[in-house]
Amino acid sequence: MNVKHDIKDASLSSEGKLRIEWAAREMPVLSQIKSRFVKEHPLKGVRISACLHVTTETANLALTLKAGGADLVVCASNPLSTQDDVAAALVEAGIPTSAIKGEDETTYYEHITNALDHKPQMTVDDGADLVTTLHTKRTELLKGIIGGTEETTTGVIRLRSMEKAGKLTYPIIAVNDARTKYLFDNRYGTGQSTLDGVTRATNVLWAGKKLVISGYGWCGKGLALRAKGMGAQVIVTEVEPIKALEAAMDGCQVMPMQQAAPLGDIFITVTGDKHVIGKDVIPLLKDGAMLANSGHFNVEIDIPALESLSKAKRRVRQFVDEYTLGNGSHVYLLGEGRLINLAAAEGHPASVMDMSFANQALCLEYMAKNATRLEKRVYAVPQEIDKNVARLKLAAMGMDIDVLTPEQVKYLAGWEEGT
């Protein structure tokens, strides 16, 4: 397996293990699931290939699946998101891991191929690169797959397109669509970690800055909420009228990108679509504008257009490339247009990933038990799993909730009496 550092580098793997342990402190739900998995081994002997961001939180998921008996291999789902010390620690823990921070595109897909060489029975994906590679280049392996899970909005969109086209050959659970995932991971996780990534990359002061957010889904909402809390003036660009209306009623300015382009100091894309900031917008940007992306793929900012419109480029900070446009103004691309919260920071806080990865673990257990009766389509997370994760999280936070009385249940189920 390919990792940047030799697993014999004790200091590296030791650092990774400590950071994995630190993240586990904030992941009590996954810890409870792991304790049960150790006893029950619900995934015993199941070969799983996982294409995920190789971070401390992901490591805790991997260790949980291994504790449940899974025969697991891991590869990176983004070239810039790998934490090398974590990859080394996973290898030392007996989980083959193909991931190097900063790997080129060729190496990235070689690592996906490595994961597929495991001949998986189940897949765990973050963005659907593993699944699409499997369906286009490794079709001989499809007959051995019983099911899988998908972590992200972008991946779910791709998988539903495959299903609609009749190309999806096994059932996949859209973990991203669990309420205990998108209401927390996307809103609170993306909101905080994206600002963290931009701040680490630039050391910018948010107060007084005009921030343009492209996309007002759950990620955009969380980002806007936190940016306003830091004192930024938030502008939202949208294509969906209901989301645009919601942004306006949340106190954001709403306008087309062409109108926002000369106003913004910082631009962050969270749409899942391509060329949101394209060749028609780039010349309109003010001198010093900073461009960042928190969507899964590095296509939201049209980087080829940025390159073609520039007469010079230089790296001015570790995650900051300065482009000098033909008109003499300077535009700064952060994190090579990739997920800025993982390229320049550590991704979502462990506390929210606790719920996302608890859903992953429980959905894989569910898939192992029920795959034979499921159709070849994208499924929602079973409601009992979603609610169970919420209950476990509340319990871990020392909180309890009310329970309906039989009289209340009967009243809500009836229709004849209104009093």
C-alpha cells in the first residue's frame, strides 16, 4: 500500500495515533457502536473498500469497522485532504491505506485502483469516485458487490444520476441525507471548518469583509451564519428561488454572481456544480479578491479559465496562489480550488463527524444484513438508524427528552375530535 512515509517511522505513526485518540474523545456515539461491534462482529469477513478523506475522524470509523470484523482497505477521496500521520497509523493498525497528501491525479486514481484490487463486497464512498471507477473501469468486480454507502451531497447526486440512467448495479445508502448528517455535518461542520481553512491559509480578518457565498444549501447556510458571527457582510448567489428567498430572510444580500463579482473580498463556492466562478466572472473581480471552494470537486472555480486569463502566477503562501490578470489586478486562489476546509485545515470537528460516521457504521451493518432484499438504487438512511444516532448523541451529551403519553399518541393519530 502507498503512504508517503514508511510505517517504520515511529514518530509519524505515533503522532497519528495520538491525534486519532484525541478525536475519539469527541466521538462518543461511534465509540458506543465500536464497543458493540467488538462483541457482535456484524461485519465479520466482509471485504470493504473505503474511499474517504483520510483524517483522524475517518480513522475512528475505520477502526470501528475493523472491530466489527470487516476486512477493510482505505484510499483517499481527495488529493489534498490526507493527513499523512493518520495514514501511517492506520497502516500500523493493520488497515491497508493508499493515500498521500498532495498526490497528483494519476496517483490519486492509482490509489482508488489499489482499493478496488481488494475485490470489495461493500463500498464506502465520499464523492462517488470509487463507485464510478468501479462501474467504468473495473466492471469485472461488480458481480461481487452487495451494497455500499455514500457520504456526500455531490456523491449522492452522481449516484442518483446513475440510478436514473439504469447504470447503478447495487444498492447504496445515501448517508449524506440522514438528518443527523446534513443538519449537523453540513451546517455546523462545513460552516466552521471552511472559515477555519480560509483563516489558516490567509490569516484574514473576517470582520468587515464582503463574503460572497455561492449556494445556500445546508453548507451555505452554516457558512453564512458563522461568517456573520465573525463580522462579515454576507452576499449570496443562488439559482433556486426558494433558497434565495430564505437567504434574503436570513439577512443576507442576494444577487447574481455578475453583480457580486466586483463587490466581494472573499468568494466561497458550495454548490456541487462546475464553473460557478467562470471566465465571464473572473475579469470582474476586484484587485485582491480571494477564491475558495468547499464543494467536493475542484471544478466550481474555473481554474483553466483563471490560468488562461492570467499573465503571471506565483505561490505566495502555502495554500495561496496569486494570479495576475491581464488588466493588472490580482486574484488569489486558495487550496488549488479543492476543499479548503481539508486542504488547509483539518476538516469538520470530530463532534459532528461522530454522527456522520455513526450513520456510516450502522448503515453498513444494515446493508450486510439486508442487501439481498434491496433493489439496485439509492436508499435513504432507515429512519430507525437516524433516530438512534440522535438518541445516542443526546445520551452522550447527558441530555434526555420527553416521551409522548398513550393519550397524546392517540390524540395525534385521531381526526374526529379537535379538543
